[in-house]
Amino acid sequence: MSSNSSLDPAALPTDKELVLKVIPMPADCNANGDIFGGWVMAQVDLAGSVVPARHVDGRMATVAVNQFIFKQPVRVGDILSFFAEVTRIGNTSITVQVEVYAERFRAQGQYVKVTEASLTYVAIDDNGKPRPIPRTQPAA
């Protein structure tokens, strides 16, 4: 993981949907002064669930974190932008790709990709059992 964000400037994606923006705070830091990886993972899980919720039409649960890459540290005061897209829809599950970009506190308007992940969610019934995903088009 590189710690020099100026080496990896990035443009925000235009092919994915902005689903969440959040600013990490001091309570989210580890002993090194960086944001806990687990905090970032929790935010990615929340962001990743936004788009499939439109397809599932009811309850769903995270069943897999297929890939999770920390590319850069996240710092207190960064403005994090989470972009997501559905990459696969199965009978009961949906896979989503999430990319996270940081707008550094002291470098407004410049972005660096800090995290990317692939997660799978499954549609569940009231008893927590997998159920089929409706095959209608989601509302825009």
C-alpha cells in the first residue's frame, strides 16, 4: 500500500453510481492515526447494499466479501465517495463492485482511489432463507 497519494491521482468513475459520501472522524482511527480498515469495510458494505436493494425487493444479507483491496490509507477529514455497480445477478444473489475515492482534507478537488471491493448479497425471506430475486426492472 502506497502512502503517497499524490502518486495516484484518479478521476471519479462515470460508469458507476455514487451511493454514499462520508467523512471519517478521530474516533475511527487506529494507533497509527489512519482510519481502521474495519471501519472502511463497514462503510463499503453499506454502500454496496444500495444498488442491489432496488432489485431484491425486500430483505437481503451480505454473504461474501469476494475481494477487498486497501490501496491507500484513509485519514481523518478525508471526504470519501463510494461508487457501486451490480456486476452479476443470479437466482438469489447479487454481486456488486464498490470503489472508494478520497478527497483529501488539504487537497480539495483531487481524488485518490483508496479501496475497491467485490461483495455478494443474497435475497432472504422473513425466516432468513434465500429466496428468488424478482426478474423485473428496478426503479431508477
